[in-house]
Amino acid sequence: MTMTPQNSQRTDHSIWPALFSDDPHALRRFLTGLGFEEGIVVPAQSSTQAGGEVVHSELLWPEGGRIMIASISNDHPSPHQVDLYVVTDHPDEVYAKAIRLGAEITHPLAEQNDHDSRGFSLRDPDGNGWSFGTYGG
């Protein structure tokens, strides 16, 4: 298990979505490219190589919250595409990162007057929808 001092003292009392992927390492790289921070990675006991199966991992959003990512397994035989919303005070910065990553943008960065929000949406390599915006409820 890998743990950094930053996330060892952090506790979130919120909902943690779980994503299952054919290539959890690629999904983690994509999401860290958008601004998520590294959290723990628990490899499968049978996986001795880097890039092997992941039983559990976490990525932390710097403004609060986290997500879990694991390999597709017998318990989770296929990815379930989901749509996720991430609250951020910095949608322009995240959008610029998404463009640099070559992300599939599904809704470009814009003001959303009906929600008094600024944000955008994209698809990750597994087809999950992600929206990043200033609307916090």
C-alpha cells in the first residue's frame, strides 16, 4: 500500500464514487492530469508488477472529496458508466488541463445561468461522464 503524508491525515465525510476499469492505472493518470491528487493504491496480492491489477485505490480532489478506482474483477465484471459532478472554484484551469490531455469534451466551458455556475463536461477513457463546475448546491 502506498500512502503519502498529505492524505494520511485527511478524512472526508461524503460520498465516494467507485469506478471499475480495464486499465485503472491509465484512468488514474488521466484524472491526475485533470488535477486529482494521488491517494492510496492497493495492488492485488497476485500482482507483483507495476501496472497490474488494482484491488482498491483512491484519488483526492484538492478542494474536497475523493473517488475510488479498481480493476474489473469477478466481483465487478464490467465497467458501469456513470456521470459524476465535481465542484471546483477553478473550472477554467481544469478545462485547460482537459484540453491539454486531449479529453473528449462533451459540453464546452460556459456560464450556466440557470445554476449560476461556470463549468464543462467530458468523457474519460472508460466512457464515464465528468462535469466540473462552480455550482456547489
